[in-house]
Amino acid sequence: MIVLPVRFERSPRLHAMLSEEPHAVGTRVVVQGKRGPEVATVRGEGRAPDPQGRYGAVLRAATPEDLARWDELYRQGEDLKWLLRARARERGLPVKIVAVEFTLDESLVTVSYSAEERIELGSLIADLRAHTRARVNFAAVGPREQAQMIGTLGACGRENCSSHHLQEFAPVSIRMARDQQLPLNPEKLSGPCGRLLCCLQYEHAQYLDLLGDLPRKNARVCHTASGACGKVVKLHPLAGKVDVQTEQGMLSGVPAHELTRAPDAAGRGRRTEPEA
């Protein structure tokens, strides 16, 4: 037995599946997951299983019949998604139907939805019963999960990270934007999901290292070359420089190594972590 990483169609996340035989990367296989049999794509080489691990199972390589059936169920799910959206609007339900997905044996249909508050969706089951006998499962998803399932373009012009490669959603805070000296503009810092950009976390650790070599913002410092003293008003961590406001005017782009703590400053000297 080996463990193969596979990816489902609406998510970049890799799921570990036990397989009795190897399958080449890119092979579409039928797997037994939590919801039932589904089609997935092998995305990596096999490895030895962990005795303590919990895995789904690769049942077989997908046959042409499996793939044709899977495509048919996908189209059926898309039709039902638009039907449910129309029925929800007619009934005034404050809900967004994100996706409707079948298992390969059509024993289960999962309706993924988004709502601002707890909502009863039982009235939509009758609409589904007219088109399928599958058991219905409603699954609430958040804004980031929506972006992951639907797929959108990010501010960089590429496919958003959540639908392209992210394996988990790490916490992102406004502190990360502040540490990177970014303008605290919600429109600039929010992704298509309306939440803070996931990419704010990518370089945060490097910025913390760079900020450790700079004086704190608002610290009192003196410029060794000119003797002018003033307050640090802006940091340029990538360049290792700061802007200092003095009584004589602004000193822009001063290298940090040319600054010393002002004699009358009770500050903490070199910066070891970013200011809150």
C-alpha cells in the first residue's frame, strides 16, 4: 500500500489516499472520501503510509465511463445551482448558493451556501427532489472558502491563492500590513473574498527581520553626519532607511547605520519587533 496525494476539482488542497497500486501524476482516479466516491486527480508521487495516519482510499483509475458520468453530474449540479438560486430569490431567502456537487454514485448531493446568519433551507429540498433522489447535505462556507471554490483573479492579476495552491487558511491581521508599511486602505488590502489578502503573510517574517535593524517609528534620533536630531516619521525596511523630521526640515532616506539615539530620548534604541 502507498499513499497518494490527490486533488478535487473545486479546491487546491491535497488529500492523502491509500492505494494498492501506483498511479502517475495527472491520472484521474475514483476515490472513496468522506462524502462518498468522487473523481480526483493524482498530484504527487506515492509514499509510505503513516501507521497513525487516517486516509481515504483510491478505488481505481477512472474509466471513460466514470469520467463521462462525472461530467454529466457536474453539469447537473451547475443546473441545480442556478435553479436553487432562483428559488431562494423567489422566497426571499438571504442566502447565496455557491455550489451543488454530487458523489459519483449520485447517492449524496452537497449544497454549499453562504449566509450572514443562521438560516433554514429545508424549503429548497423539495426543489431538489424533483430532479434527484440523492440525499441532500447543506454545507455552510465562509468568504475564503467561496473564493476557493469559485476561483477569482487577485490584485496581482493571477488566480487567487486560495483556489490555486493554498493548503490551509493561515490567520492574517492588519498588523501584518502595518509592519510592511502599507497604506491601511481596506480596498487595497482586501482580496476578492472581502477579507484581508492571504499574501500579507508571505513576507511578514522577513519584514520583522528587517525592522529589527531600524529605529522605531516616533523614536528620537540624531544623524551622525549632520548632527541634526529629530523624530522618525517613516520607515523603509527594504532599503534599510528611515525619514527623520527635524527642526531644520525633513531628512529623507537616511540609512539606519547613520543614526544614533538622541541624548534626551528615553526610547529603546534598536528595534527588535514592529510597533503596534
